[in-house]
Amino acid sequence: MGWTAFLRMSLRLSFAGVALALLSACGPDAPPRPFVRLTELEGRLDSPAEGERSLVLAEDFASLAPDWRVVTDMTRPLDVDPDALRATTGRERDLAFLTLSGTGSLVRIVPVEGDATYEFRGRMRARGVVPGAGSFHGTTLWLGEMGAGTPEELLRDGQGVRKRHTVAGAAGHDGWQDVRMVFRTRPDTRSLIVAAVLALGGEQAEGEVDFAALRLEGVPDRVYWDHLTSESATGTATERVGTAWRTRRALSAMVAAEARPAIALLPGEELHLAARVPSGAPRLELALAPWPRDLRPGQGPLEFRVEVDGREVLRQRLEVPARACDATWVDADVDLARWAGDEVDLELALAGPQPGLFASACLVDASRSTTAPSVVLISIDTLRADHVGAYGYDAGTTPRIDRLASESLLFEDATAQAPYTLPSHATLFTGQFPSVHGVEDQGRLLSPRRSPVLATLLADSGYRTQAFTAGGFLTPDFGFDAGFDGFAIVDPFRHAGSSYYASLPRLLPTQVPQGVAPEPGAAVERWLERHAKEPFFLFLHTFQVHEYDAPPGTLDCERQGCAAPEVDFHRFTLTPRRREAFAPSDETRHLAHLYDGALRGVDASIARVLDQLEHLGIADRTIVVVTSDHGEEHFERGHLQHGKTVYEELTRVPLVIHVPGRAPARIATPVQLADVAPTLLAALGLPHDPRMQGHDLLRPLTERPVWCEVDDGLAHRSALRGADGWKLIHSPLDPELVYPPAREWELFHLPGDPGERDDRTAAEPERFEALRRELSEMEERLARVRATLGEMEESGASEETLQQLHDLGYGGE
């Protein structure tokens, strides 16, 4: 038997084991898997030769070359303090190295080409380094791109660096650290400054740092592409044969404002996958696109090819667009009836000038339908429970939600675990409290490695998964795309005439071209039609209420005697520069009308989704959840705002859960947003994940404390409410917070004081002490659980996402 045949047989045997493991993981009550994602398959990646390299710099520090310059003040690099930095060379066994002590850096300038690819390698080691007070950015290697000129001209006034490439410092790590940077220079770059840094200007450090084996090479573009795809890879390898390809080529790719799990191939690459073709009416579904991460137009088209056992079944040519925002997903559908039930070698191949994407690729039996339940989870961002008709509001804001509530479980007392979008949605997806999942601020990433992410659990159990969100925090930048076959970040409920659509090219300049009007509502309808026969999880999220964006025809100002003045709600939000409270006025009253009008528009959009479920004949097997991530302060404390406090106007949210066949009921027992994920798992017959703090709401409920918290650098508060309605709020007196509290402790009795105005801390000392101990114990328990989950992952929010957050009022200005 030849090597190729042996590997193919090994892959098929491994695949069979994977299939059995997946079926076992689903459990006896889980729906049978109607499809197989290609990213789950064993495979072998064949890549062409890398190509030639050209050496630019090789420094082994056997001695200190004269081209190296001492810089002791980066703001004035030519003004050197001769006593600030000491540079010597040394040797350990066969390794020569440079040692720096004091303050400063050693730099060298080398000529390079513009719009060219380079790889830089080196080693560094910190010894006894103790950073001084404040920020410390030393014990590292960094590269700076510069123009043409002499070293003196380029270093003068420190203005020559146009782009930096940096790595984390060696301080705090033991032994030698290996450094690798792969990058493409700017078109106008002509030279590169290589800097070995102990401490930058103004930073003082004790100890020494060593540098060794510096090497800079010009490399082929495919080295850069391999670096980018490997860096972006979401796949993990195991000890099974044929899994390593996922760590290099399985990634999440954003095209046309929709992220999809994809297989990225470089030009000339072939990926061989061991697959069992479904019986019945098998098809291969996939989407194709150039990879916008490194778009290089004008070099010819891409050619995508798919073969089954050496027989070509798809050949598709795609032109590379001139701009990343013009790229689109091109869907393809291949008939595999010829191989029904067979084990085959499925080959994906790419030819052309740059990488391409095979996304959302699945083997499907189109003849199969299912009676397994599906899920539609709807999050109306910033919706207070007391503006929903089913909760007693009489302004006619939510007729369709009210009708759904009358046929469902309505939870009269539902609390969000955080008062703003990021941590609260992470709780909604994981069933974990914020201090457990850890996604409490913009620097953290939702991680299936640490948390039981709902979409990932359902995807692993045979569900198609899709999200349509309004963006902001709900983006792949914060890990929310985990487990989704598609994650579109264009608001699915925003009304057609909204200024939101006009602003999208500015908010998503690499995703949405100027003058193109997205059709997110139509996209939702098309997705439901396409997947009606399969078990699915559909997540819908809107910022329409968050933005007080009332569609035409939704305001009832005339009936309420409102003059409907022009008003910008951002003017009334709480910021560090705007602390004064606002008194009631025509403008503040009109803002409530805008809020209600926006909600009427959302209700109409939800009606269309529910009507389509009826039209498709799947409403009787679809679980529907309508909720919100948090409420909104409507001048109860002088502002429009959320995120800074944990009072009831921010934490009390609607929660309606429709389970077909379950008798409708109004449930007064307090529940929490953390209960949604475990409830959905139970409703689908899937096992509870012990890492969750939430409870299954389909079982008999018992009274338990209600928890809420926020800790993001702007505000730090936690709240515990007992079954008797007593609520304790803890706000640590931290002067470093952007919104420091006026009081550390507040105690309220909600049955008699629903507005939380009468602080009973002094009047109820015994009750206060008992609740204080309970709150402290709760914090300690959650901290212990968090510690068992491992290290957090850091997010890397793009400039586009940061701009969206700023426009949404999350800039903290």
C-alpha cells in the first residue's frame, strides 16, 4: 500500500471515530445530525514550495557592530546621554548575545523595499528587571518603518517612524523568549529601524535584558499569508491523524459584514478531506470569497476548485474586487448524488494571486427533514420591562410581543446580570455570571474554552446556527461569533429610512460600500426559508430601541399632547463631562415617546419573523425567546444612561419564553438572564453544563438570591437581592473609576420602595450586616469558579468596532 492510500485509509478510520464521538456527544434526545461541517473532518494540507528568501540583516552579537546606535530619549533620539545606557556583548555556550543595562535602546537602520514582505526573528531575555512606576514598555524588540534618508535625517526629532511592529516584552518571563514578526511594508517605506529596547525615555528599570540571533529576511508573500491565517486560526489540533491543518487554515472571516467559519487556502494549495457523503440526496453547500484581510487587486482572478475522488464537481472563478468593501460571499451548491453513502477523498484547491475562502462548507442530505425543535432568540437591546404591554404598560408599544407572551411563559421578575451590552450578552450566551465568564470590559474575549457558549454547544449537537446583530459589542472582535455558521453585523430590525443605514459605510468602511442599502430583514427571511427543514438556532439583536430610533408612523405625540421637538438623546446621557441632572421638560418627555416609537418598530419586525415561522409550518416546533440585555435610566436619577449603576431601571428586563406544547403561565418567582441558556439546553433535551450558574426555568422554581454586577474601569458595583425583596448594593470607593460612587453601601426594600430612594443601611444594621456577609461570600464563590476556568483571552477590537462603540455612547468620554 502506498503512502497516499495509507493516509487516506487512516483519515477515513479517524473520521469514523470522530463521527461516533459526535453522535455520542449529542445524547439520546438530541436531533440526528443532518449535516457535517467540513471543518470537522480529518485532512491533509498540500502546499507548494515556499520560494526564495533574501537576507537583509543577520546579527549574532559576536561583537557590537558600529552600525548600532544608542538612543536614550525616543523624543530626541540624536541627543544621547552617555551615562544612561550600557551595552556589552557576552556568550553562553554557543550563543552570543547583547546585554543592555540602564535606560534606553540600541537601534540600527537597514534599507528595505516598499510593499514587500519581511520576516524578523530574534531572541530576548530579561534578568532581574524591575519596572519603575507607571507604564513600562521595555525589554522588547520593535521595528519601525521609515522613509529614505541618512540615519541622522531619519532619527531627527523622532518623526521618521510611520508604522511600528512590536511584541510583548520579556519582563516577567523566565529564560529566553523567541520573537517572530512577519509583515508587509507600506508602499512608501524605504528603511527599517530595528530597536532592542530595555526601557523607553522616562521609564526606569533595574536589571538587564539580553538580545541574540537577530535575523531579517525578505520572504515570499505566501510566508506572510501563512502567518496571517495561522494567527487568525480558530481550529485546534488533537493527537488524531490529519488534524494539524485546522491550526493553520480554519478561521473566522468577515466578508460583506458577515463573519463565517472558513477554510483559507493559499495559492496553489490543496486540502484533502476524508469524508462520508450522506445518503439520500447529498449536496455540498459552501460560500466562496477572496480573503479581504490582505486584498491585492489587479493581479488576476481566483479560481476555486472542488474534486471528489479525483472528479471535478466545481470550478468557480472570482474576480478580486478593487476594495475590500466590495467583496461578497458567493454561495455554491454541488450535487453529490453520484457518491451517496460513499467514503471519499474531498479535495479543495485554489489557484490565483492571493488567498481565498471556502466558508460555511457542509455536506447535507437535502432529502431529510426534522421534527426536532429549533430556537429563535431575540434580544432587544436597552429595553426596560415596564415599557412592554405584557408587563402592564398601556401605550400600545408591543402588541405582537404581548400576544406571544399570552401564549408563553412570562417571567414577571427577570433580572439582567450586568447593566450594559457586553457582559450581559456574554451571560445570555453562557449561563455564567459576568465575574465568571470574565467578559466584563472591552479587553476580554468570550471563549468556548472557558465558557459553555450556547451557539457552540448547539452547533456541536447538530444545529445550524446564524446571528444577525447590530454590531457594537456584538461582533467577532469580542468572540460572539463562536459556534455560528454565519454572524452578520447589520441590524436585522432597523427601519429602512433610518440614518443607521446611511452611516454604515462610515462605521464599516471595509465591509459596506457607499450607496449600498443592506436588506437585513430580507436576509433573515431567506435564511429561515433555506433552513426550515433543519434544526436551527437563530439569534437576532437590535439597537433600534438603544438609539431611540423611531420609524415613521410609530410616534403618538399628538395623542399625548407632545409638541415633538427635535431632540438628540445623546445630549442627555451621563458622561464624565456632563454630570448635571436634567429637569423634566418637553424634550425629556419626548425622548420617552421616541423610545416607545422605536419599540413599536421592533415589535412589527418581530411580528414578521413570527409570521414567517407560521408560514413555513415550523412555529409548532420552534422555541422563541424575547428578552433584553439591560434597561435604561429615564431621568430617574437625572439622565438617560446605562452601564454605570445597578438600580432596577437598568437591571429589570422582559423575559418571554415560548416552548411549543408548554401551557402559558405568568411566573412571579424572580429569575435571571443567566437562566436562559440552561433553559434552552433543557428544552432541547441537551445536558446541563456544570460551569453554568443559571437554572433550568422549565423545572419547578425555588427562591434564590438575584445577582447583578459591573466592573469595567468606568464603574464597579454589585447587587444582591434576597427573596424577601431586600436589595444590597456594594460600590467600592475607588477614586480611579471614571464614575466613582457617592456611597459604598446602599440597602433598599423594593416592595415598599421600588424606586430605590430610601437607603436603609443605617436604619437596618442587622439586616445590612447579614446581606453584606452574603454578598461577600457570593463574590468569593464566583472568584473561585472563575479561577478554575483558566486564563482569560484578550480581545483585539478593530478600529471599525471602536468607532461603532463610540457612536453608541460607549466611548467613556
